[in-house]
Amino acid sequence: MRDDTATQTLPVKKLFEFTFFNLLLAVMLVMASSCATIPGTQVGDQVAPIVPANELSDAELLNVSVQVFDPGQLPEDPDKKNGLSAEIREAESRFAPIHLKHTLQRTGYWGVVRVVPDNDIGSEVLVQGKIEHSDGENAVLHIMVSDARNVVWFQHTYAETARPEEHNSVEPEKQDVFQDLFNSIANDIAIYRNSLSPSEIAEIRQVAALKYAYSMAPDAFASYLTETPEGRVAIQRLPAENDPMFDRVEAVKVRDDLLVDTINDYYDIYYQDLWEPYSSWRRYRHEEVATLRKLEREALTKQLLGITAIVGAIALGASGDYETAVRTRPLQDILIAGGAYSVYSGYQTRQESKINKDAIEELGASFSSEAEPLTIEVEGKTIRLTGSAEQQYAKWRSMLKQIYAQETGLIPQSDSVPGFQSPASLETEP
């Protein structure tokens, strides 16, 4: 009679080897995935802010408008959101530009630095940003800086991964957990500014004033500026000294600046109120995400190794004759029991991960409730600094046009003014 034991043993051993090495590969892939990088260029560590050697004169200073950032998109996969929310991201879209404003102010390179709800037609330097990623542990901001001439200074994506201890040394207006990122942005803006000649700085200031006048009364000021096919705005002629129409525009601009200053006062109050809950949320969330990542890695590793042990036990049971099966039964039982325990232990660990996810969600919900939109009163009108803030600001600009029309006798223009707008829209680097 033919002994089929040998012919049966080889396939089972092959199965065991195939399963074992594939599961081992899966474990290695899990380990590798835990080290995945985030998009953008990582900034350096301990980035010192660039400051001028001597105090700059008023003629050398440019005013900066930092537009409320685009909050970006959250991951569609619920597992990848890890407790993030649209409410938190909206709060961050205001928090980040306010902190960048404070960072720029401290350098001494700039005149007035303001946060604006929407594109500021009369800005000398405009900073726009988009939040590409933010989870408490990592931050990625895409930044575009341009001037009144529609010259784009640069576009760049900045990224930073915070260390746990950096959450313990934060201070409002001065030291954020991602301060290296904010300092890097401020330094790049300063470096470009230092490449400008005095005549270019003067031109930027003049173009900004004329663009604002054009936005108030296009018919009256269209001939003062010209635009190249590439979109660059240049001065064609300057108003006469003491030009009454231009003087009125400057008076209207003062009123506009007063509103923006009022908005910035409330932004600063919002920023101060947000600092403690947001800092705590980022610190705890960093800890939760790190724990979650470790637990998920351990859970999957335990489950994969447990399955390998069970398959190994089955292979032992089928790999020999009756005597071999009897002799290896204790080992098979140990492997099966140990494998089952590992699978169950992995399940428990995954449940623990879910608890951490729930804790992150609770922290996010708590943060969202403390980051409610704020409202301000301006000349009897209530403005909500949320998604509708831009619309409210547009209405205010429309009111200013009405005021200017009443003072000059000109017919008010449409709110949508063609030409001489901002440069190309903010686009993420490929």
C-alpha cells in the first residue's frame, strides 16, 4: 500500500511557510506605515526670527494684510479624521493667521499688520494661506504672499511635526507649539522684502492707494493704473497734489481701517479666549494620537502573530503520521491557545484604541463648543466673524462706496469691480 504522508506533508508545509511569511510581511508594512510622513517641507528646529539690524523708517515699512485662511478639507475616511471636525478647522483658520500676525509684528520689518476677513483690495502686502493638515501633532500650511502690484513673492508649503515637550512651553502671541513653522514663514517674507529696492517699496505703497481709490470709483481712477497681460499692475500717472477726489478716498480709507482695526481687536479677544482650550486640545490630542498609533500597531501585530500560531499548529497536526500528531499535541494546544489569546488580546487592544478615539472626539466636541463664532457691533450693525463675516465685510465696503458717492456726487459703482484684483488664487503645490 502507498504511503501518502509525504505527498500530503509538502503542501501543508508550503501553506504554513506561505502564510507565515505573508503575515510577517504584513507586520513589517504596519510598522512602516506608522512612520508615514506628512506633505510639505519640514521646517528646521529652533528657527530664530530674522530682525532688521536697525530700526526702519516709516518710508521703509509696508503694511501687511493676513487673510483668514482657507480651512481646507478633512479626510473623507472616518478613521483618518481621528476626532477632527469642521468646527475645529474653522477655528484654526482664524487662529493661525492671528498668530502669524503677532509673529510678523514682533520682527520690526512691517508697518501695520492686520487680519482681514476677505481679500483686501488696498493691501500693500497680502498673505493668504490654506490649512493642508492639522491634527495637534502635525501642521501643514500652504502660504502665498503677494504685493499690491500683483507680484507673487512666493508660494510654499510649510510642515512641522511637534515634539511632546513643545506643548509645555507655549505662550500667547509669542510661542506656539508650531512656532518654528510661523517663524519660517515670517523669515521668508522678510527675506523677499529685503530684496526690494526703496523705489519698489514706494511703488507698492502708491499702487495700493490707487487700487483702493479705483475700487471706490473706477471711472474716476481707471486712468491712473495699467495692467500688463501677465496681470502685473503698474502706475500710469499719479494724482495731483491735494487732489480733492483722492483726498476723499483717503478719508474713506481711514474709516475702513478703523473697522478693520475693530475687527482685529475682536480677533485678538477671540484668539486669547481660544488659546487655553486650543492649546489643551492639541496637547491631549497629540498624546491620544500617539497612544492610538501605538495601540493599533500592537493590536494588529498581536492578531497577525496569533493567526500565524494557529496556522502553525494546524500545520503540525497535519504534517506527520499518527505518532507525530500525538507527540506534538501539547505543542499544538499551546500554539492554538496562545494564538487565540493573541487574537483576543489584539481585539481588546483595538477596543482600547476605540476608547481613545472616543476621547479624541470628546475633546474635539469640547473645543468646538468653546470656539463659538463671535459677533461685533459696528455703527449699530452686528457682524458675525464666521463664514458670513466675509459677506458682512463686503456689505461694509458697499456702505463705504455709498458714503464716497454721497460726498463726491458720483454714481456708486457695482460691488464687483473688474480689473486690478488680487493675483492668481492660492493653489497647492503639486
